[in-house]
Amino acid sequence: GYEECISNTRWTMKTVGLWPLDDAVILSTCKLIIGMIAMVFTLIIPQTRKVIKVHDDFNLTLEILTIANIDFYVALLKLITVWYYKIDLRKLLLQIHADWQNTSTEEQRKMWLNARMS
């Protein structure tokens, strides 16, 4: 049950280096930093250059900022928050795993399969 429900989340979080149960701390931190740098170079630098070019037009500046810069900072803040609370998330996942080891009814199996599909 646990593996079925957590597999998609684990894959996504491992890809960006945020999976709390990953023992390769240095590798996961490098993945996170590389992802953040890639976000900066593909989003922030081009958008900021656009803002500088059109700084006289307030509406266009506002439009450019709302398209990428604000979204980027929200995503970056989320990444940093998850990274900061990684130890707490690890404890939580271990508790979830322990809880799911103790259950095995047919109704719960259906719930696990539905959780994996959603």
C-alpha cells in the first residue's frame, strides 16, 4: 500500500533532490542547487532583461513580472521550505510507513490503489 501511494511523489521529489528518505545528502543537495540555478538562468535572467528594456511602460512591466518572476519566487520559496523541513518530513514519512505496515484489509487496498491513481 505504501509503495503504491508514495511512488509518484517519491519520483518527483527525488528528481529535484527533495526526497527526505534519500541517504545521499550531498547528491540530493547538488540536484536541488542545479535545479535552482537552471530556474534562474531560464526564467529570471531573460525576464529581468525584458523588464529593464520596457521600464517606461508600467503595464508591460507589470505583465512581465506576473508572468514569470513572481511565480519563480513562489516556487523557489516552496523548494527552500521543503528542503528546510526535510528532517520533519522524514519523520512523518517513517510514521506513515509504520502505520501502513499494520493495515491489510481489502477496503484499505482499494483505497491505496485509488490513491496511486489520483
